[in-house]
Amino acid sequence: MTDHPHPAHDLAALRRRLAEFAAARHWQPYHTPKNLVAALSVEASELVEIFQWLTPEESARVMTDPDTAHRVRDEVADVLAYLLQFCEVLDVDPLAALAAKIERNELRFPVRKDRES
């Protein structure tokens, strides 16, 4: 892994590429929050389907099979693409939303001092 991400892998750049891709195909009328969240759910389900009947041990090794690893990466990409498009139409900053949620969870679920590490 590199210390500096590829410029095309910047979250803002990826959001722009997705928006340009949809605009070039005149898909904006179909990219409503309802449609995008439904598509996100479908793609997440396709990711679940890969793991559906695997044992915990098999699921931990899923990336060792090149064909299955390719399917996992494709479904992760589809889930992320729809999530980013959903965020775009609702003007949600996904990184800010995640940071705020982590902060709330840190307050909601404090580390218990009586538990061993």
C-alpha cells in the first residue's frame, strides 16, 4: 500500500466521475434518492450473496480465490458507487457523516475499564 493515494482515487474526484458518467447518459432523472437507495440495497444484497452459505472460516478466506475476490471487489465498488451517488443528490458529505457517527458512538459506547484488553 502506498502512502499517497492515486489522484483518481480521491473521494471528491470519484464523486465527480460518477456524476459526469450519469450526466453523459442523461440518467439524472432516475437518480432520485429513492432509486439510488434501492439500488444500493440491491448491490449490498449481491455482496451478501457471495458470503451467504460460507462458514466463518470460508468467509475469512474469500479473497484467496481470484474469481471470488474479483466478485467481492466488483460488488464493493457497486455499493460504494451508489452510496456516493446517493450522497451527491442529497448533499451529504459521507466522510463528515462517518466522523460524526464515530464520535457519537465513542460517547455512547465508552471503553469499559473493568474489561481486559
